[in-house]
Amino acid sequence: MLESLLMSVTRLSTFLGDRALTAGSGFFYESESRLYLVTSRHVFIDEAAQHLPDRIEFVVHTDATNLTRWQSVSMPLYAGGRAAWRQARDSGGEIDVAAIEVSRSLLPSDLQVRCFGPESLPADLDIAQAGTPILLVGFPLGFYDTVHHLPVVRQAIVASSFGVRFQGQGFFLTDARMHRGASGAPAVLRRGDGEFPWVLLGVHSSRLDMKNRDLLQDDSLGLNCAWYSDVLKTLVP
């Protein structure tokens, strides 16, 4: 069961031309036979940090049993001078989630991935509450199983009222030890059995800290932002 979850997440690298920039996390989402790669918007573009890549690379597996067999896929972030990804805003401002459609022509014929889909989104907000244990799957500090090209899993709990927009914005809080490189990781909850029993609660964005924290006396809060997954309904047809 857990391995099916690992096969839904990929390490995502950004480039400007041939120059490598940063690495993040992303996951596959399929809707109406169209495949998307979902991650944090700031992985694709971060104007404040002058992070302006023009293409990405991500990894897919090509053998369901021999996980040492994988292939890197390169994809442009712009087409005709316009961004190829989709992003959203709501009444609270910009949402740090982006989705880009992956052309099947770029993928190997023996592609082996697992995908979230509309059926993975929570049917109601009662599925989780403050204190509910969840998993965050990604590539913290670029760390992963380099032989099998698989992500690692962090345990977390929902740290705010699930279903309530924290401080009026479209995210909830998680309590987990997270690092750079995990941006775009799915926040999931297991429900029931089956081949892919994972509910997609949100998309991990960043750590949350207090600007007035005394760096000498106070530890980091250890809290993170996860954007509610229902934003995908506006990003993916």
C-alpha cells in the first residue's frame, strides 16, 4: 500500500537553459485521461527570489518490479512566451499551488506511475480534524533513495482546524519536521483498503515561522502551510 503512494510522487528539478537551479517535490494527478504534475507555484516561479526557470525535469519509473529502472523527462515551462502551468487565486490572495499538463508523447511507453485523481479529493471536511495523523511525501533537502529513485515519508498531524482557512487564507497547518526540497509534497490520509487508498488533503508549501521570534531563545515553531487540495478543481478541467 505504501509503495503505491511512493510511486505517485516525483523529484522535480528546475533549470534555466542548461543551468540547474533548485529541486522540489511534485505528484501526478490524472483527470479525464489527462495527466498533470502538481507542485508548489514557487517551484516554477518565485519573482521575489529571482527564481525564473524555463524548464523542469522529473523522474518516472519504467518497470513496476525493478525500481532501479527509471527515466528522466524534460519539459518546458513556457509555450509561445506564455506560462504552460496553471495557477489560481482566491479571495485570500495567491495560492502556492501550480499544475502543468504532461504530454503523453514525452513519456516512455512502459510508464509506471500512480496518480491521484478527482476521487482522491476529500468528499467532506469531516475526514480530518486538528490532531489527525497524516503523511507528507517528498524530497527534503533533495534526500531520497538514489538507487530506486523513491521519495521519503514524514509523519505529521493536522495542526489547525481542518476546513477552516487559517488566517483567512486557503491553507491549513501541519506539524512536521520539513525542509527545503519538500515544496509540492502531497499531504495525505489513508482511508480504507484497495490499491491506492489515499485521500489527498493538501499540498505542502513552506514552513511557517514568527517574524518576531528570538533566534537565540526560541526554537522554530515547526509548523507548515498546506494548501487545501480542492484548489485542483479550479486548476484541472
